[in-house]
Amino acid sequence: MEAATLRSPLLREGAKPLLVAHRAGAGEAPENTLESLKYCIDLQVPLVQMDVMRTKDGQLVLFHDVPVEKNLEKLTGVAGDISSFDYDALPDFKREFEASAMCPPGSKPVPVQQRRISLFKDACRALAASRTDIILEFWQESEVVVLEALEVLREFGLQNRVAAWGSPELAAIQQWCRKACPEIPVIVTFKQSFLVWFYWNMGLLRCGYPTKQLLPFFSESEPRVVFNVLHVSEALPHAIFKLAKVDPERSPIRAGLIRLLLRLLKAFTDTPRLFGFLSERHKVPTVLFIANTARDVATCSSYPGVVAVQTDFPKQFRADLAMTK
């Protein structure tokens, strides 16, 4: 495959950011399933973000949950790691998925019609027959997963429709993705994104300090990096309370401390000038996640350099985005 034949949709220029269905629309359909993917395809969503993991017998499946050592429990009720099960031995999904922590308070559970964990190759078959492109994330530190995923993508002619791939957590995955197919942009890791924010807030990027020395992952002549980063959204306090099992009414001091830390995090990361700088100076596009309220959609879509915004509610997002100028 020649670089000239590949053009990530994230590198295009457009008036409004692209809609990305996070986990294929986890707030409106069962996350990371063939069912949710077909839902997004029917909605003509331009981009879906999905997660790929590998079973013990080498089957690639759509799945993501943490902590890894019990990553089946939330969605199936059975504790265990996907890599410890053969595909046929994997438990079925629950009959409904609880709304994710990033969904606004009061979000309803999502019913599940197809209870088998979906195969990645079936998702690729559906994508090949559609106009929807994909962002792929990996959560197992294995080069084999990357190589086998690329093999499946090529089998269905989808290698030029991967907008970006990699892992927000695992730097090794980023290197393996670059090695396997350097034409596909890679997403930055959490550590890399915080380095970017740190150098920006310290003024080192703005004052012209050599970016190659500070941020070697931006140092190539034509960087194929996507600044795929967290937006401190309205729903984030609720998500932290839920994950940390903090009741704001019973533990007001802990809740207040969490809110304070999130305000500081927002001040550190809410940097539209940085997003514009990365786009203009380095041709690095920004993708923000996750916008699940109308206000977050309006805020994220107004930032310079932001080419796409991830949401759990693709149908509602489209309506909210249409209202923004």
C-alpha cells in the first residue's frame, strides 16, 4: 500500500467536526457490538470508535472494559480476562447494559438483542458494505493483535478507511501500529498528551522551543499523529463519583475535592489555542472525547483544530451539532 492512496478522514478540512460514535454509540446501542455498529451505519455516522481484543484461541473480538483482570464482569456478569477464554467459551452479554459512567445522570440502560460477543471480522464485513470509517483502539499489549487486526482490515479492503489507531494507554502499541502500517495515523497516549499540555502551559511550545526535542512523536517530516484527548465534560464529575463510589450528599468533602481537581484539570487541558497551534504548525488534528451533552457538543465543535468529537449519543449529537453555528 502506498501512502498516496491513503487519506484519513481526520486529515480533511471541514466547517464542522466529524461525528464519532464512541464504542459505536454506547449511550444509544449496546457498546462495541455488531448491533451497535449496524445502528451507526443506519444513521450514516461518518466514524465509529471501536475496541479490539484477542481471545485465548486467537479470535479478534469487539470489547473493552477495565480493569483488565476482570474485564468481562461488567457486561457479562462473569469475572475474567478475555484472553483467558476461547471464543466459544465466552459468556453471553447481559440482557441490558448499564449506562456508562460518562453518560449524563439519569441515562437509561441499553437493551441487548444480540448477546454473543461480536467478532471483529463480522464488524469489518459490515463496514466494508457501508460508508462508515473507523477509529481502532487496542487494550492488550500484544503486537500480534495489531498485526492480525491489520490482516483482517486488508482482507475486507478497509486499511485505507482506518482514520486512526493505537492505544491511549500503551506506548508499545503506538510503535507497533507505526511499524505495521505507517500510513495510518496513530493516536497519542495519555502520557504523551499530558506532556503536550505541560509544555504548552509552560510556554515552551509557544516560544519556539524545538518541538522535535520536546515531543519526538511529532518529529517526522509528515506527522501522522492524532491528538485524541479527553475533554473535561459536564458529565465527568458524575463519572468520577460513580467510579470512585462517592455519594456527594454523604461525602461532601470528598466530592468537593474531586470537583476542585476537575476544575484544575479543565484549566490545564481546555486549550483551544493549543489545538489550533498543533493543526497549523504541525498538521496534527485534534479529536476530543467524550461530548454527551448539548453544551459539550457546542463547546468542542467551536474549537480550532478540532476535526472530530466522540460521543456516546450519535443521534442526539447530530441534532445538537446542527444547532451550532
